[in-house]
Amino acid sequence: MSKQFASLVFLWLIATALPVAAYTLADFPFDDPKKEQEFRELTGKLRCLVCQNESLAASDADLAEDLRREVYDMMKAGRSKEEIIKFLVQRYGDFVLYDPPLKPSTYLIWFGPGVLLLIGAFVVIRTLKQKKSAREKTLSAEEQQRVEALLNTASETQGTDK
Amino acid sequence: MGRSLKFLIPLLLFGGIALFLYKGLSMDPRAIPSPLIGKPVPEFSLPRLDAPGEKVTRKDLLGKVSLLNVWATWCVSCRAEHGVLVDFARTHKIPVYGLDWKDDEAGAQAWLERLGNPYVAVAFDKIGRTAIDLGVYGAPETFVIDKKGTIRHKIAGPLSPQLIEDELLPLINKLNQEG
Amino acid sequence: MIPEIGHLALILALSLAITQAIFPLVGTFTNTRSWVAMARPVAWGHFLFLAIAFGCLIQSFLTDDFSVLYVATNSNSHLPNLYKVAAVWGAHEGSLLLWAFLLGGWAAAIALFSRGLPAHVVARVLSVMGMISIGFLLFMLITSNPFERIFPVPAEGRDLNPLLQDPGLAMHPPMLYMGYVGFSVAFSFSIAALMGGKLDAAWARWSRPWTIIAWIFLSLGITLGSWWAYYELGWGGWWFWDPVENASFMPWLAGTALMHSLAVTEKRGAFKSWTVLLALFAFSLSLLGTFLVRSGVLTSVHAFATDPARGVFILIFLCLVIGGSLMLYAWRAPSISSGGRFDFVSRESFLLINNLLLSVLAALILFGTLAPLIYDAMGWGKISVGFPWFNTMFEMIAPFLVLAMGIGPMARWKHDDFAHLFRQVRVALVISLIAGGVALLPMFSHGKMLVGLGVTLTVWLIATHLKNLQERLKHKHGLKGLLRDLAGGSRSYYGMWLAHLGVASFIIGATVVSNYGIEKDIRMTPGSDVTIAGYRFVFDGVSKTPGPNYTAYRGHFRVFDGANQVAVLEPEKRHYQMQGRPMTEAAIDPSLLRDLYVSLGEPIDGGDWSLRVYYKPFVRWIWLGGILMALGGLLSISDRRYRIVRKLSKSEAATRKAGTNATGNPATETA
């Protein structure tokens, strides 16, 4: 099936088929405000599957409402956050998690940035060292003069600028 | 050499990104592969659409290769798919089970009477709980289930004759030969 | 008729863009004076035709010409006129036209305000902008013509997406695009300089004001977008790290780095090849964002209707522009002198660190945005990388950036020493650590560690900048000195100062609202009340009100602080006639210290409603930060040095002369 057709189908589905459900979390009362906060945070970090890019907490799609209900029931039954996440991942895959879990397949996401940062730090240190030791071998005397002239006239016009 | 080569790095990085972007054009970011493939069909017990007193359960799917099709009357592309399914059920000896998802009972029965019934049995999932267990995120979806009741394949979106020819039948034949 | 004129104008603009791209450039190499001189008039003509095309599309919207497909799909006869105009850029085709129109505008502005520049430079810059315009115009004419007709003509249009029927969002795209397109100027200057093989202080000085102007627009555009998401989407968030948001944030980061880097290149002649690269990056990231949002490779909240053919076209265009410019860079950059000696401890070093952190941040966001695509393409499975990941990365890097921001302005150019710097910042360091420590006390922080960090960084920024101001004014006699200093010209310093305080404002706003905000979803019966953060919200029921192209349920709330009524809030739930989806219009009582926010959910049996009631402390400081940054930018380009139209004083004439000499093209000079 071509991708275009598939997206068409999905647009259809979303636009016309799914009845719009209540999308506040008002239907999910908790006695304990802490639990309520937990519920809000958890559904906020889970991805609605049929929506473009919305969390379960923010989506008005019907399936999102069903899954909120599921999460709510599980929390009410005293299941832990980990169990609830496991439940959803078993059915929908890692795609539902906005917060990718740390495991071998996500090492790239979680450790890649560190590597990037190290490269950045390396570049800074190397550049600074180079700068310190470098003589101005690349600037000819004439060019140097021109730059100086430019800077001098510039600072005359603008006053001192720290 | 090192000095001038380092200026190539941005170009190379961009080249890499461009390759991924090119690949991305032919992928669907919204298609979610099912993690249930290779896993047994989850336990369920739902009323039969045509006979609410009777139940459709996981056991019904055992012992033969079958299809499980998730549909609903509110789903526009299910309407488009339905004719294909009716044809498929008529021409092939592969049982097709239905899962009617979050639907109106009377409306669903009328739909089958009017458009033909390709299903051996339809499980009526009023609240969508079994659909969640199956990881359904949009209708229609079609699961291919082997003799042991294991999910072997899932197609999200409507079936087409070509899809059946290219993807479904070869797989079903292969599964039929398994023990 | 009007749409055909528009279409024709687009074609003529394309032919002029081709002229603008080829002749002036070739002229600079063959030293054909008349060809070089073509650049300015052709750029004006190019802009004129784009303006005509743009005007035609506006006219088609205003006259409800539903024979134009784009109008029929994005407008409606009942749509208020303001939104008919805004609908011009409400979807793919028209927003491309806006892009092209603004690009033409920037090129015309350069043609107008570049009298002091050598003709060769102007010719090359305009030529590069012409090339970019060719790409956009071809793209529009081949795949996305906004003037396409349909037959039979529908009696009524399908209406603009209700989400976009909002004054904030009407202005959001033009601002954002002014920023994106504005970076094409710095890009073109860099390409022109690379072609000439000469980069120097004069080049940096010319690029700098244009870059800052683009950056101002982009800052305002992002701020507007965030503000809009907050009040219009109804869930009270102000940033979600959606691909479309990242697409605007990445060029902003690169542009911010570029501004700072240009300052060093202008003043000290250092970082040249790095500055050029940043200029290429800033615009490349703008283009990449356009691709990501329009090609459908990523799922985003507000993606445009996508089409693989368009994706292929933009990708080819991206490869030509970005790939071509980076190739030119790889070829020319090795011969750029590194120039500008400085020590390990110096203003330059801090700016270098700042640059790298900003770039790393941009790279990380790019990586996070593309990661799902990379995983999918490599067959590693489908993953989502969402706000928790981005927040973690941002919180890891931003503090170092802020640390450097506090010290950097204190450091002397070229050479400084740790002892001197430490003396400068030690008071600020102590104050900010104490403030952070106090914020961490359980009674304030409620166990949230990030509060301590946010407060420390905010106080650090304010304290270091106050100290810096004090140092600066030491020799300038207090307030009088400050005013004279401001009037006297060196406003770029105060611009920097203001923009940095904008960052402080953003940090404190984001910290407070994310840690102390209260969100409640409740069900209410008319006549009942609820108390949140000391405010009592009385629900007086819901009435039905008609709008121009929708009908609305309007909720009525009175809010009390103790016995005093502080606000009347009337959130709406609108049903637009043409588009089925209901829309919420949140009602907000804004103030500097807190927002009170109510949005209507759904009616529940018996006249009850489900509602979202939010208390958002300090949320305004986030956007205030954005506005301060933009104001800082504005102040800094009003600095005498950059005054685009200026009287020729003797010393300036000298500057110009030096500049002309320094950037004259050696190839043509010797030819």
C-alpha cells in the first residue's frame, strides 16, 4: 500500500470516524492529590497512537480516552507506574513512550549526546590551545595593517565598547 | 592534510542526514509495527455479534490458520475493505474472524446483512478492551494467526486484492505447511 | 483574471530570479560592469512581481474566489476579513508564496540599503538570493501552485483551520518566516565572501545588522508561537518539543551563535571560518525545518498536508543549497586565515564556548528530532523521542551556557586572567548560590531540585550583568552617564545587556511555572465553586452565543481572591460550521505574577461541565523574555555603527574606505 494512500486513510479515520470524546481528565478522580498528579504526569508522557503528535493526557481521540481509562483503572487497582508502562509497551511497542527507556537499543539516544558533548569540548580545548601557541603566520604584514586601520577607525566612531 | 579535511566534515554530516531524509520519504512515520507478532493471541471472551448469548474466545482460533479482522461501522475505510473481505472469504478456505470494535450492535448486524458477511464469527467488543490487548490503534487492522494461536503478521489499514495476493496468501500457505 | 495575473507574476518573478542569479554573478568574474550593475534593478523587479502575486492571492481571498482551489480549501465567505488575509499563509501553497515574497523583500532591502558596499559584494549576495528564490518559485510553480483553479466552482469554501483563526497565529508565520528568510542574507553574504575568498572584519560588519534583524523576527515568531500554543491549544503548555517547534528553535540557536560569532569576527578578526559555517548552518536549518514540516517524514502536531512528490523536490533543493554551500565551504575555508590571536582566558574564549554550546544544543535537537526517523530507517524499531528527553538534554547544557553568559561580558578581549575574572564575579557567585540554596529549602522547593538550579542561574545572570553595568558606568557618572551613553551611541552594549536579562526572565518564568503551576481537571455544576491556589472560581453556567462562522458555548466564571472579585473569565467552546472539530478558546486572566486559566471541556449530563482550571505563576516571564531579547536586538542595531542610512561623517568615510579595500576581490582587482 502506498504511503500516500495510507495517510489518506488515516486522515479519513481521524477526520470523520472517531467520535470526539471528553478530553479533560475530570472523569478520573483520585482521592489522593499525589496520585492525581502521578496520573497526569504518566498520561502526559505517553503518546497517543492515532493522533499526530499529542500525549494521552492532551488528546481528544477516542482511543486516547480508552487508554486513559485503562491507565486510570490500573492505577486505581494499585499497579505501579512500571507495570502500567510495561502493559502498554507489550501492546503498542516503545512508540507509546515519549520518554524512551534506557536499554541497548536506545543507547544511541541517551549516550549519543554525551559523545557529541565530548567532541565539542575537544574542539574547544584544541582550538584554544592552538590559538595560544599560534603565531600570526597566516596574516601578512599588509593585511595586519589593514585590519588595524579598520579597527582603529571603527573604535574612533563608536567610542569604547567593552 | 588534516587541516583541510576537517572542513569536509559538515558536508559529510549533511550527506548522512540527506540519506536518512531520502529514506524517510518512502516510510510512513505513523505505521506502528505490532510488538505482538510471534506472541500468542491474548486471552479474550466476547459475546458473538449475531448471538449475544454465546461467546467467542481465543480457543475458537486454535487448530487452523485464520485471519482476525478488526472493523466497525463508523470506520470509513472498513466500508471500502468489506467487499474485498467478502470476496476473500468466498474464494479461499481460510476462516476470517471479526472483531467489531466499539460499535453499535444493531447497526453492525444491519451492515453485515446488507453488505454480506465474510466472517465465521464476529466478537463484539463494546468497550474496546480486547482491542487494546491486541494493540489496535485504528480500524481496519488484520491479524494473521497460525494453528497454535500465535499472531504471525498484522496489516494496519484496509486489505486490497493485491495485498492479499502479495502478502497474505504466501504467508498463509507457509503457515498451513507448518505442523 | 486576478489569479491568472498572480500566476503570470510568479512566472515573471521566476525569470527575473534566474536573471538575478546569473548575470550579476558572472559579471563579477568577467568584470562586466553592466552585468554587475544589473543586480539592484533586477532585485527590485523580482520583488515587485512577487508583491503582485502576493497581492493577487490576498485579493482572491478577500473576494471569496472559490474557483481558486487554495482559496476554496482554506477560506469561507463568513470568515472575517482579517483571517481571510491570514488564510493566505494558512496552508502549504500560500505559505510558500509568503516565503518567496519575503525573500524578495529581503533582497530588495539589500539592494536599497547597500550603497556603502562594493558593487561586487552586492552583486554576489543578490545573485545567491536569486538562486534560492529560483528554487522556491520552481517548487511553487511545479508542485504547489496557489493559483490553481478548480471546476466546477464550489459554492462555499471549506474554511480556514479553526486553530489558525486567531490574531496571534495570524502574525506568527510572517514573523517566523521573516526570521528564516532573513538568515538567507547572512548565508548569501557568506557564500559571496567564500566565492571571493576573502573574509574579514568588514564582511562581518555588513552581515551583522541583517543577522540581528532576522534574529529579532525569529525570536518574536517563536515567542508568538509559544504564546499561541498556550492559550489556543487549551492544555496550558507553552512548549512541547514538537518537530515543528524544533524546526524553528534550531535556526534560532544557530542564529544566536552566529550573532555572537560575528561580533568576534568584526571586532577581533577571529573565528572567521567558524562564523561562516554558522551562517551556512542558520539558513540550512531554516530550510531543513521547511522540509521536515512539509515532507511528511515526521509526525508533528501541525504538519502541512504532505505529498511525497513535494518531499522529493524539497530534498533535491536542500541538497543543492546546503550541499553546494558546504562544498564551497570545504573548498574555500582551508585558505581562510584564522586570524585574531587570543589567550586561553579571554572574551574570545568565552564566546567560543558559548558558540559551541549553542551549536551542540542545536545538534542535539536535530538529533532528537531525527532519531525516530533514523531508527525506523535502520530497522531498529519505532520509537518516540519526546519532551522528557529534550528537557533532560536542555537542562544538561543550558546551565553551562548561562554560566558562560555571566562571565563572558566581564572578560577582556584578547587576554584576561582568572584572578581578575574571579574578582569580578565572586559577589554574583555568592549571591546566586545563596539564592539557589534558599530556593531549595523544603518550604519553597517542595522537593523539586530544578527550582534551585533555575533560581541560581537567574540570580547569577542578573547579578553579573548588574556588576558589569556598574563597571561600565564607573567612569561615566551614574544615571546621567548611562543616559548619555545610551544616547551617545554604543547601544549594542545595552542591547546585549537587555537580551541577556531576557534569558534570565525566561529561566525564572519556565522554572516557576513548571514547578509551581497547578492544573486541575474537574467537573462542575453551575453555581458551584472551586478554589485553586487561593483563588475561588465560581461557575455561573454556560450560555450559547453565535459567532461569525461558528456557534459557541460560553462559560461564565467569576474569580475571587478572598472577598474581592479579581476577574471574570468567559472561556468558549466553538463549533465551526464548515469544520467539524470543536475548538476551545481558553479564558485567561493574565498578570505578571500569575495567569488564571479556564478552558471548557465537554457538557456532562444535567448541565454539568468538565473543565480545566489552571494556575500558572510567572508564565508571562517566558514570553517577556522573548520580547526582551528582541528589544535587545533592536537596541543593538540602532547602534551608530549599524545605522543603515547615515550621514557621511569624515571618520565614517574612512571606515568605508578601509572596508572597501579590505573586501575588494583580489581576482577582479588584478584582472
